[in-house]
Amino acid sequence: MSELLRSTTDAPTGGWRTATVRKVARRTERTVVVRLDIADRVPHMPGQHYVVRLTADDGYTASRSYSVASSPSDPLVELCVERLEDGEVSSYLADVVEVGDELEVRGPIGGWFAWDGVAPTLAIGGGTGVVPLISMLRHARELEHPDLVCLVAAARTAADLPYSDEAMGDCNLVALSREDTPSRPAGRLTSADLAPHVAGRELFFVCGSALFAEAVSRLLVELGVTTTAIRVERFGPTS
Amino acid sequence: MATRGFIGRKRSGDPRLPPGQYDAGDDWPVLTAEVTPNLRPEQWSMSVDGLVETPTTWSWEEAHALPQSEFHGDIHCVTTWSKLGVTFGGVSVDELLTVAGPRPGATHVLATSTTGYTTNLPLADVTGGKAWVVWTFGGQPLSSGHGGPVRLLVPHLYFWKSAKWVTRLTLLDHDQRGFWEVNGYHDRGDPWLEQRYTGD
């Protein structure tokens, strides 16, 4: 039996709040950034998420969880949302919401997929899975320790990768399966991509679709990473 | 508070859907927070310990030799998807507790997985035909992504309580929070009361 999974025990949890939309902007063809002003909010840790709950006139509600992209020092909370087919919350945020609207939100939530700002970390994201990792990267840069977070961002093309501009530089790697980059030919993320970044890292955050998360976490295990050091956040449908 | 301009999906009106849930249909999302273990049945065992008369461990074969039973019904994830009309097969937790014998004073259970995942439950929520240790889904072996070879099934509570890769139930005289519960999720998790987060 392995040891018990230990969360970041001081991770804060916040209750329901009213958020005011301050900015709405497209990031990629399928993603939208929504910046929220949340009065009296509990400061988040990079990696944590918020729940957005929408209520119709007849009382029907729909709620979904979205990772925070902003760093803790940002006066606003930035969510980056992928617009899903038939996604009743994501399509509302992508197509309907306007600056000045009020939304019901709850957060921050999650003490497992949360970075303490201390542990040397390898963060690997697929597509919009980079969103919580961008919060980690921004925080590390603000701490003037960009080396604490090494980001590996994977997507089909650069246009599919939100925050692709920020994902470049330092020790980071952008791995595109359908496009060559100056540092790497087109192709899926491999063990060889990750191997140079594993040494000296204490925590490994993996975020993406269930298939991506499964593939990447297996690569890490094959590279000798202890399973309890790997923190995974999966999202989306079965396949 | 109504949200400006929000209409939402067509209301299904299905009485099997708890408030705030939607029907995932054929989809079955995998949202596990840890690495999926590659666990062979012969490596797995199930233990019941803590406040019991006879702490007991069953191998895969020994667990299968217990009286089998099935669950037919619905499951509900706190992330708001539900899956309706599903079938799981395995052994009732009642069968395990009949052998182990809860001692007076046992009030809660902590379920532990091979990965180190934990979740807490009142003892009353895993007794009286309400909980199973299951190894089939729809008559087929449970896949590793969904907790195979064996997971806990407590279908009347949100599905994080149904610990994947379950290997141990520890009976306690107090409530001890598990993995998600220390991270802000509800101690009990009744979907009909929308007990999603601490304080709901």
C-alpha cells in the first residue's frame, strides 16, 4: 500500500460570492477569458478553481468548475473557458456574458491541485489544461523565481493553445502535435520531451483531457516519478 | 439570483435527476485526481478493520466466493453529471461487515484506495443494502479508469464517495475527513440535498 495522498493543507476554500464581469476577451477560437471582480474574496493558490453557477428565470441552475489563470496578486480573478458543443455554461460565457454582468461564483476550491509557491514543480498541460498552470507560472515569475515552475504546454497547434505567448521562455517547452516550432518538430508529447525536465522537481501537476492526463502521467511514472508526487486534474468527456 | 440572458438546456423533467444535475447519457467522465494504478486482480485485496470484532482481508477469489449482488440505478457526480439506469455487480458491504462484525461505538467508515485516496462515510450509509464493492459495470469487468478491478459503490451519495481502487474500509467511532472532504467538499454528499461543499 502506498502512502496516503497529502493535499496542500493550508489551501483556502471560499464560499458563494457575487462576481462582476470586468472583461471578456477571446483567447483562441474556442476559448474565452473572463475577468471577474469578486468582492471580499478569499485569495486563491495557483491551481485552484472556481465554480460558476448560472440561474434561469424559472430557478433552473447549471454550474461548472473553471480553473483560475490569474496569479494571487492580480486584483481580478481570471478564468479561461473552452467553449464546448452543447456546453450550457461555457457557451453562455463565450457568447452571452458582457462586461457589467453579475455571476454567482464559489471558490477558491481544491487543495490537491494547488501550488504552494515553494516546491520546484513540473507542470504539464494539454490545451486548456494549461490554464491553472499559467497561474503557477505567473506566480513564480512574480516571486522572481521563474525556475520554480517549468511549464510544458501541449496542443495541436499554437492557435489551439491559450496563453501560448506566456508559455514560451525560461525552461518552458511548447509541444505541438501538428506544427513545427523552432525547438521541436511536430509530434505528440513524448518521454524524451519530459526527461530533461524531471530532475530536481518535487511536484508534478498534470492537467488536460482524461486521455492526455492518462498518457502524460504514465510517461512520468516510466521516468521514475513517484505516483504520490503526481497531481492530476482531468476534465471533459470520456474521449 | 437569476443570471441575465441565461436560459439553459431544455428541462428534461426526469425525476431521477437530482437538482443541478444533467444526464451525461452514454458518456462517463473520468475525473480522478491521481495516477491510474495498473492493478491486477491477484494483487488486490479487500480489508475491513478498525472497530470490528474480526479484522478480515479477502483476496480477489475469496471476495468472489461471497454472495454476489447487483445494483441497478443511477449515479451522480458532484461536477453535475449523472448517469441513469446503470448496473454494477459485486458484493454488498453488508456481507463484508457480517464477517468482520462492527463493534459497538462504530459510527463512521474511512474508505482507502491503493493510491492513497480516502473518503469518509457514516456507517449508516454503507449498511442496509446501500453500498457495494463492485467489479463489473454493465456485466463487463470494471475498467481501470473507472476504478477497476474493484471500486466502492455508494450510489445514493455523490460519486467521489464511491472510492476507485478501494482496498480497505476502516470503522471508526468518529468522522475522519478524506481526500476531497479536507479540500472543501461535503462530509456526507447527498445529491438530493445538493451537499456539494462544506457547509451546504
